[in-house]
Amino acid sequence: MKRLPNLDVLRFVLATLVLFFHLPQLCRNQGLPYFLDAPVFNRGVEAVYMFFVLSGFLIIKTIYSDKQRDVFSIRKFYIRRVLRIVPLYYLIVIFGFVFYWIVLPKLEIPFTNNYPLWDGLLLSMFFLPNVFAKLYMPGGILEVLWSIGIEEQFYIIVAPLLFLVNKNKVLQFLIGLTGLYFLMFHLSFFSFLKSFNMVFFFLFFGGIVAILEEKNQLQFLKKNKIYPLITTVLVLLYFLTDIFHTTDTYIFNLITMVLFGLFIHTIAYNKVGIQIQNKSLNYLGQISYGLYMYHVIALNAVVFLFLKLQIATILNDGLTIVLIYMLTFTFTFIMAHLSYKYFETYFLKLKNKFRE
């Protein structure tokens, strides 16, 4: 499938927002200087939600396109998803358990593992890290995997469902599924869905937008010169202010779902929009999965370094915060780059053999 413009850059921006979200939290917990006053430093979860909409957009777009050509293969679909997601996922799972159960005790750093080891391993190995994170709070390196679990669960759900649906009824089915699940998610009877962050409606809605585009039903948006500006401004206001954030979960999720879906469509397809061709930014987007997966490891290393060397006592708060951000991003980039080049690329080459 041809790569759409701007989406790699968007991945990098979203991964950076997640880093901005986690860094001050750990610094605060460890008594280091931190800054949380600006809304953008509190938008990590929302950045993940946009990741979900983007993932649903691309995955369902691929499935729908294959179904229209009668070449959709569940076997090849799962092989491709496994080769892209699972190797790095399991690498972080292994590292996380070694870190919290072996490394921290060896370093005599206090941390309580308040769960049976086998329970944690089973929940993580069988793609339920969101359940694991909610039940036990096992530590940031393992907790950040909750979103990967949602993606994996989505793959398990969506491929068989769309395989069974008539190719001419996919859009209607997906609209009905999204509406039904959105309603269920917000009912108290299904509170476990909310507890475990099973926000599949974000991924489903991304797919709706992708299919509408494939059916050429969004042409009026692509030709509108004002629409890209409006959606971009609204998304900036969403992340930089609190005007869209409300305690009403139903309204908040509805606004988020629709706005993110329209924004992704805008930056990918609108002919009068901006197309970012910067190679460095696009590469950072290509390794964004690694940036997301490794950033908590890098953050823990930087915070440990600052605490061990008592660097914060030498520098003022502002300089300390800037230096922590710079070092964390540098370490994250190095790990993600090396992982992509020497580990993930091997599996990506295998993945390409199973494209239709």
C-alpha cells in the first residue's frame, strides 16, 4: 500500500506527546523538578487515542481494499501484524519483568511487585497488558504496553468480523458496530470495558473514515480550502488548551473520535493541505513504534542518573528539566534507531513477503 503523506510525521509527534506526558510524572514521583502546567504535558492518553484512530484507519483501509479485490487472507493479515508488533512487544515484556524483578532488587532500589509473577507473565504474553496494568500497576515499562494490548485485541476482533461480512456491506456493518460498541462502552453494565481502556470505537471509527474515502464519499472535504485549516486549528486547540475536555466521558470520547478521524483524513488526502517531506521527520515517524516502546526505559535511566549523581542539586530547576528532556529523547532515539535497524527490520522484511 502506498504510504500516505504526513502520517509518519504524525506518528512522531504523537510519540513525543506521550513522552512529554510520562516524563514529568516520573520526575515528580522521584522528587526531581518537573513542569506540568501547560495542557500539552497532560495529553499523553489523548495522543494514544489518535494512534488508535490512525491504526484503525490504515488497518481497515487495507482489509477493505483486499476484500474489494477478493484477495483478503486472514492468515497473511495475522502474519503481517505479528511480524510488525509482536517481536518488539515481547522484547519489552521480557526486559520489563527482568528490570522490576531482578535489576531493581540488585540495585537495592525499592519497588514492590504486588502480583504473582506467573499472573503478570500470562497476562502480558497473551496480549492482556491493559488488564495487567489496571489490576496491578506493575511499573511504567510494563504499564505503557496497555495500548499495544488494545491494538492486538483489535486485530483479533476485526479480521474475522470483516472477513465474514459481505464486501458490499462492510461500511454499514462497521457503522453499526461502532455505534453499538460506543453505547456499550459508556453503559455502567459494561464498566469493565472502561476500566481496561478497551476503546475499540476509536479504531473502528478510523476504519469508517478510511472506507468513506475508498468509496469516494469524502470528495467534498478534499476540495474544500478552508476545511484543512479548521481541522488543524481544532486539533491544536484540543492538545494545547482545555476547551474540548469535559468530565462527561460520552461527549469527550465522541468529540475525540470524530475530530481525530477527520484530521487524519485531512492531512493524508486533502490536496490543498500541507505535505511534510522532511526525511528526518519521516524517519522519526517510521521508528515511532520504537520511540513509544523504549521511552520509559530511557526515562528511568535518565532519572536514575540524575538521582545517583545528584545533578538536580547543581543546576537550577529550569535547566534540570530541559536537560532531562534532552537526554531522555536522545537515549530514546538511539535505542529506537538501533532497534529498527538491527532488530525490527529483519521482521519487516519477512512481513513484506506476505503482502497481497
